[in-house]
Amino acid sequence: MKSILLFITNIQHYHDRMNVTPVLDELVGEDCWFVDLSDTDKVLRVEADADKEPFIIVALEKLGFCCNRFVHDC
């Protein structure tokens, strides 16, 4: 079952986003993710099965980016 997964990253610029594109496209599919470069936390929003979460984190870390699960407490 697909969920919306949110991550705080340090993806800062367009060229950073281009570096993660092939990896994220392969992991979760094209058009299933978005990095908000205008947000302070550079939030990565991914539509994928929840079990993909650790793979996304590891893949981005291998590329040299920080990627932490976004936790929202109400």
C-alpha cells in the first residue's frame, strides 16, 4: 500500500536534485517524488510503499546527502 513518505534532506540546488533523480526514479518511479528546494528543510516527498523508506535513506546517504525521516507530532 502506497503512502506519502516525508524526509528532511540537505538537497540544496537543482544540480543536487539532478544527481538524485536516477536513483529515486529507479527506487520509486518517475513522478512519484518531489524535493521542495524552497523549503528550509528541503523536504523530499515520496509516494511509495512504506517499506521503501530505509532504501531511500541509504541511497541518498550513499550519494552524500543527509536524509532523515520527517516526524510530525500533533
